[in-house]
Amino acid sequence: MPNPSRWIAEDLSDLLSLQQSNNTKPMTLTRLFFTLALAFFLTPTTILGQAAADDRMYHDEELREGHTVSLTIPAEASKEQLEDFMDDRYDVNLKGGGLFSNKDVLSAEEISIPALYPESMDLYFRVIPVGNESKVKVTARDSGDTYFGASHMNTTFEALGRILNDYSIYAENRFYTDRLNERQEQVEDVMKDIQKNEEDIEKNKSKIQDNLDENAEMESENRKMSAEIEDLEKDLKKLKEQIEGAKRSLNEANEK
């Protein structure tokens, strides 16, 4: 059985954080004492048949019956996916998100979702960071400002919970699919780089081999030229000897 003391403690923390972030008037001592007293004196039987306290959502200065879902994705991603989900599935544009109006509560007022409620209604979501994960709460009310719950439009209230569950599946599937696609693109880019490097290596090997072949050819040609030079030097030496011999013969003939 869930612990009601923990629920009230979480709700009190939510109230205090919301009052600080939204600059609402501080909680009175009477209300604070009453909330703390509930944490100590409530028993599981007193909350049987009501919405769990940690499913309630603080809105319009009161805790309202609602639903909560936990997600394994960051709060910012939860907001983005929530806006996409409501637009894709129900053609509803949520207010409060985006770059210049980034709030923890996303809302859509005077909207129509026939599958949920046949008349005009107001819908409110609260996205709460939980480390690198998040949780999302939802509550809704009719055009007469009466909030849906176990005692008022229970069928619509339960359907609201199913919508939130559908959203959680939608959000996590899309978030992780997007991350998987990003990783796949990164892997493909790295594989392309590896393939290019391997091609460059093969080209360099080919160039090296061409250079080695060219060097071997030049070395062979150099050896041939060296041999030719040696032969020419020998012929030159013989020619010099022949010239010297001819000079001597000519001198001897002149002396006679």
C-alpha cells in the first residue's frame, strides 16, 4: 500500500517550489499545519477510492485530481514531445513551451477533444525535472471551471489518464528513436571517414610502389651509365697512350 505521508511530503514540496517559481502568495500557517497534519494522521483507508496524492496537480492555488506518469527522458525533451503528441494526435496547440515562454505548465484552454469530452474544456500539464529524467502531471476542467475527477466526469478523468500513458509511450519511443538515428548517422559518418582514409592509404601505397619502381629503374640506368663511363675512360686512356706513342715516333723520325 502506498505511503500517504510520502505523498503529502511530495505535494508540499511541489507547492513550495511552485510558489517560489510563480511568485504566488505564501502559504498560510493554518494551511501549512493542516498539510503537515495530514501527513501524520491520514491512513490508507481514508484515501481509498480517491486519486493518489502524488497524482494530484497544483493548479489555480489548489491541488487538483489528476494523473502522473514518469519518463526516462529529460524534462525539456518531455515538453517537446508533449507538444508534438497533442498536436499530432488531437490537433491541440499547447501554450507555455517554446524558447521565449518556457514554463513548467503547458496549457490549452477552451479546446475540443470529442474523444475525451464532448464540450469545451481546459487542459493543463506540468513537466517536472527529476535528475536526468522527468515526470508529467495532467489535470483538466470543464467550461464551468469544475475539475474532472473521481466524483465528476470519472469516465473522462480515466480517459485523461490513458491519454497520458499513450503520451509516455509516444515520447520515449520518439526520443530514443531520434537518438538512435543520430548515433547511426554518426556511425555512418565515421565509416565514411574510415573508408576514405583506407582509400588514401591504398593510393599512398601505390604512389610509394611507383616511386620504388621508378627509383629501381633510375638506379639500373645509373649503373649502366657508370659502366659506360668506365668504358669511355678506358678508351680515353688507350687513346692517350696511342697519342703519346705517335708523338715519340714522330720525334724519333725528326732526330734522324
